[in-house]
Amino acid sequence: MTRVWAQELKGTGVDANIVLPDGAADTSFIRQEVVAGAVGERSQNGRLLPGDVIVPPAVWLCTDATDGVTGVRAVGRNWDKTAAIARGLPDSATVDHSLRILVRATISRHSRARVPRG
């Protein structure tokens, strides 16, 4: 679906990408009846991915470096943090703060883009 949107929105200034963990992540979407333990601690046993596994690729997609990057499937489990840091992307110490700022800026920038109706 994302690739179809990316094609449909080509040339409009709106990028369509998807970020996914690549497996079940330790978030409140996984009920305790399904996987026992407290949210945020259940990934320690290896059954779930950490809930924040998607943050680094999400931050990357919110940077100016990805303007025009569209149709990408960014997989958190496979994200190469070393390569990202080498390219000047935020490390985990600044990700939370950066994500809030970048998401706001991206939403603001893209809300001004004109999407053709049809």
C-alpha cells in the first residue's frame, strides 16, 4: 500500500513511507494475557522486540536528509545504528527529544503540501 501511495503522491512534495519493528514489539498493543510481564520489560526475555525499536528509523525519516525519499519500508530490527550515527543522524541519547521536534516540523511542512484530489 505504501508503495502505491508513494507512486500516487510522486511530485506533490508528500513522501509515503512505512516504519515497522519486524516482529511483535513490547508495547501496550500486546496484552499481558498474551505475553506476561510489564510493558517495557517483556523484551528482556527475547520474546518481543523493544518497544522503541522503530524510533531510529522514524527519526531518520523525519530529517531533511530524506526529503524526496518515498516508498521506503524502514525496519527497526534491521536498522544499522552505527551507519546512521556515521551519517550524522541522532544517537539514542537524543532520539526522544529529536523525534518530537522532527515529527512536529515534518507534519507542519507536509501539511502545507498540496495533494491533488481525484
